[in-house]
Amino acid sequence: MDMKVAKKKLGLKEKYRALTRDLGWDTTYQTKDAVFPYVGYEGIKIHDWDKWEDPFRLTMDAYWKYQAEKERKFYAIIDAHAQNNGHLNLTDARYLSALKIFLQAISPGEYAAHKGFARAGREFPGVGTQVACQMQAIDEIRHAQTQIHAMSNYNRYYNGFHAFADTRDRIWYTSVARSFFDDAMSAGPFEFMIAIGFSFEYVLTNLLFVPFMSGAAYNGDMATVTFGFSAQSDEARHMTLGLECIKFMLEQDPDNLPIVQNWIDKWFWRGFRVLGLVSTMMDYMLPKRVMSWREAWDIYGVENGGALFKDLARYGIKPPKGWDDAEKAIDHMSHQFMLGLYQWSFGTAFHSWIPSEDDMNWLSAKYPDTFDKYYRPRWKHIKKLADAGTPFKNYGLAKLCQCCQLPTVFTEPDDPTLTCHRETVYKGQKYHFCSDGCQHVFENEPEKYVQAWLPMPQLFQEPINGDLGAWMEWVSLRDGKDNGDYAGSEDQQNFEAWRGLATTNQ
Amino acid sequence: MSTVFIALQANEETRPIIEAIEIDNPQAVVNRQPAMVKIDAQGQLVIRKSTIEEQLGRDFDLQELHINLISLTGNVVEDDETLTLSWNS
Amino acid sequence: MTVAAIREYIGVPRDSVENFGGKQIVYASWDRHLLFAAPFLLCLPPETRFRDLVDGPLTALLQADPDAAAIDWTKVEWLKDNQPWTPDFDASLAANGIGHKDQLRFRTPGLNSLSAAA
């Protein structure tokens, strides 16, 4: 029998070095430039890739161990949810609209991020960077899969979940998230890291995942809490990677600063627009609310984002250009979105509704300067139309922003009573925007954004040619089931009937 | 001074970890929200392996934190014994 | 630089007028009437008389607003490309100089049932 020799365990730092840098090699029969052809054209200068350090120093062996543990926890809860009619524990089935938006727009974004990080991991020459990107690529596909799996439990009982892949490709509002990720993936590897790793993950996802998942818990949605927190446990690593990447670029060469600043300006605004819909999920779609969008913004935007940009000031980084306009929009955006969603609900694969008197009182308490003055009068009028048997449906399709692809629902930063109209002419064609921020993004790279596939104008082109019925079929939207007001919907009737069965002996 | 934070899932595994963080960071503020706990601290937050092990009563690898981590902010510095979050401002 | 790319790159616009089967896009919106969440997208032949745009699709779309019945179209103030502009109601969109994807805005001072003072 061999003598058992006590092997000295490697410390965190040595292990990280052994399992990242020591796995790298120098090219011999091809030049480094030929192997990594996309790392230079964006203008970012890197002198020493070994300066890249993952602060968590996570290595692949530990990664698999912890991810496996997360999966076991996830499936234990998903199984319990499915076995115990977990869907009947929801506070109210109207809450599911938020999940439908999540499944149609955000889960496909996770999959897109997976593809993007797989590509970035191949295109960066540094080994530490490659390993970090590889982990994040695997994380992101795990997120897409666990989300789809968790929400499939709701698809057995409720409408609007059945065709998320068609919805992702074809319905109008999902093009907002899709264009965001397409924009990032068609950029170079450094810009991709700023877009997803820094702006989206570090500056903005706290606003999506933290209060929203806590909200899911508050509303009895075990399935979402589980996938949300399981995904979120990876996000802390992603955020740290995003911050590490930006510091690395800024420390490598002073010439990188203006390029990085320009990307921060762009991707903060792009991310702010994409995540804007979360404001509506928080303020309107959670039957029981943890905090308002404004309160979440104050914590995760103002306090946290503010601290971050103060920290980065030592490199010469300034807060993003659109920061002030974002702040001015916070007390308006959830109302502007929900009013839009309600009037266009014939074309959404989720339900919307008129807020109850209680809900409106909560909104007016949370938005004392804006709700009663600007938005309650509109809801009251809409309620009057519904009570009269002539519910408000706006069949005028919406003008979309050429950059973020949202309907141009936003008002002037300093005048909440006037729609923000912005337009420009490029090569003889006219283009419209929702804001100065989106117009700036377009004007920096017009050849990219002229190609935008805008769902509304597309509806009037081949093959739909303006036929709303044909469009519904094409996007797999079942009229009268998936769309319209929650009040009177099949989802509402079923939820109430099943919950009645579950809680009585009828 | 800017605030750093760490947010953890609220469950049996994190209860002793949160207690350890409170011991090591008397200035920290613990916010309990549905299904999660968010710990805020001015300027810096230190998480020590040895304090967690005392609370937990077993060996603990700091990387186990990843399993129940929800979010954090600040610059991360990690070695075998401590994980520190801080802002340089 | 019109796009960051490894070589020359030319984008192809998806919404050029020739893709609309002889029609064009016109955007219309009623200033300070935000019951309608965004400007309307209309798709019409360029030969459409301006009056038919107003009396037809536009009037139909505006019905939900409590001020709709009180609009006096002879007094409405118009903007095109965000500049003051006067339409000829009996001329076509083309003869009025309304190009593909032009934005028309109109104002009705005094009518503001649902709008707070700015």
C-alpha cells in the first residue's frame, strides 16, 4: 500500500493561475493576429493580457461543482411546484402577464447573451478573459433553459406561453430586446463586453432581477423565484466581470478612455430603454408590490450607479450622457408604458388591465408629483369608456423608434404633456426616434441602424400587407385568448374556477 | 462615502453567513425583503471565512457564497480568507 | 465613421418607400393629447387627398378622446417635420409635399380635457 502523502492544497491564487494562464499557449504556425482577427478594429489598445484578473478567481472545477449544486436546488423546487399545483398559490393570475413578457422577451435575450459570450471568449486573446467568457456563456444558456423549463409549468394552464419562440421572432414588442442583443452581438468583442457585461449586467440588471424576483416571492410564484435566484447567483459574477473588463481597458491605455466613454453613453441608454418595461411590471403587474419603480431606481440606479461612476471618475469616466434624461423619466415611464400596453392589448400575447381604485391610490402615493396630475385623468377616462361598453382600443399602429424600436410613447424630458418628436435624414431617408439618446446612438453609426426591422412598418410590407388577422396568425397570437383585457379573459376565469376547486369541497 | 452591498437568498444556508457578516461589520445595515436579505455598508464590507466557520460549525470555502449570492456592488477582492467589497471614493 | 466594421460596410434600409406596394407611411399626432400613447402610423397612397386622410382614418382614430368632436379642422395649427406648415386640404399628400415617413403634428389650443397644464 502506498504511503499517503499529504498534498499541499493550492491556494486560491495559485489554483487560479494553474487553471487559467497555465492553460494558454503562444501560437507558432499562425500569427497571433490571424488567430484573433477581431480584437483590434475597435481601437482598444491592450499591452498586457496577463493583467486581467477575475476577482473571484473562479476556476472551471469549482465552477462545475457550484453550478451542479444550483441545479439540484432549482429542480427540487420546480418539481415541488409542479407536484403541488403551485400555480394556484399566486396572488392573482394577472401577475402572469409579467412572466409572459419575461418569457417572450428576456429569456431569448439570455440565449442571445450565451451566443455572444461564446463568441467573445473565442475572440479575446487573454486566457483569464477566455475562461470568464466561457463560464458566462454556459451560465447564460443555463438561464434560458431553466427559465423556459420553469415557465412551461404555467403553459399547461394559461394562455400566452405556448408560442414564445414565434413571439420572440415576430411580435412587435419583443423586437426591442432582440434588437438590443443583435446590436451587441454585431459589435466587436470589447463593445460587446461593455454592452452586456457592464451596462446591462452591472448598471441595470439589479433593477430587473432583484426587486422583481423578490416581488415574485411576494406574489406566491415559487417557480420564478427559483429560476430568478438561480440565475441571479451567476449575475454577481457577471457584474464583477463587467466591472473588471472596464477597469482593465482603462488601465491598459489612456487612448481607450474616449472609446469606452462613448460605449457607456450608448449602452446605458440602450439598456435603460430595454429595461424600461420592468417599470411597468413593478408598478402595475405585481398584484402585491415590494417597492415602486421609483424606489428601486433610487436604490439601484441613483445610489448604486452613482457610487459606481464616482469610483470610475479616477479613470476620467463620467456618468452616462443620458443619465439626467433617465432621471427625469423615472416618474413617468411605467404609466406611459402601461397606458400604451392597454390600448394596444389586441396585439399583445399577454393581458393588461385598467388599474383598480386601490391600485391608483397606491400609484398616487408613490408618484405624488406625476400620477394624479398626468395619468389618473387618462385612466379615469379609459375606465369610463370601458364601463360604457366601448373599451378603448387604439387601432392606430404606433410610430416606433429607429434605435430602441419601442413605440415613441415618451414625452419631452421637461414637458410631460408633449410627445418627444425627434427625426433625422440620412442618405435621403427620414428616421424617427423616441429621445435624444436614441438619436445620438443612430447618428454615431447610421449604417447599422438603417437596417432595423421595425415591426410596425413591416406589417404593411410583404407578406402581411396590413392584414391584422394574417399578422396574428403569423405571430401565433390567438385572438380572444392570448390578448386583450385581463378582466373577462380565459386566464381570469380559469384561475378563479380552479382556485375555487382547490380551496372548497365543490 | 458610497454604499456597497451584498444581497443573499434568505434560507438556512445563509442565516449563519449573514450573522457572521453582522459580527464583522458592525456598521452594516441588514434589510430583510421577501426571499432575500440585502446588507448595506458605507465604503467597505468584509466577509471572513473564519467568522462564518464559527457561526456555521464546519469548514467553509468562501466560494460557496456563489450558491446563494443574489447581487453585490463595489470592487471585489477575494483571497482564501476574506472577500472584501469597497468603493474607491 | 458611419459604423465600426472591419471593412467598408453599407446598410440596406428596410423601410424604403418601394417596399410598400405603391403606398407610403405618414405619421400623425395630436399635440398634448396623450390618451393616444404614440403618434399614429398610417399607410396610404400618395395620391390620397389630404382631406380624405383627415376625414377618414385620422378622424376615426381620434374618436376615443373627449375633445374629438370639438375639433374645428379649419382652425387647427399644423406642423410638418416639427415646423409650422399649412396643408392644402384638396390637394394630394404628394402635392402637399408630404413625403414617405413624414411626421405631421396638429395643435388645437383650448382643447385639453385630459391634459394637465404644462
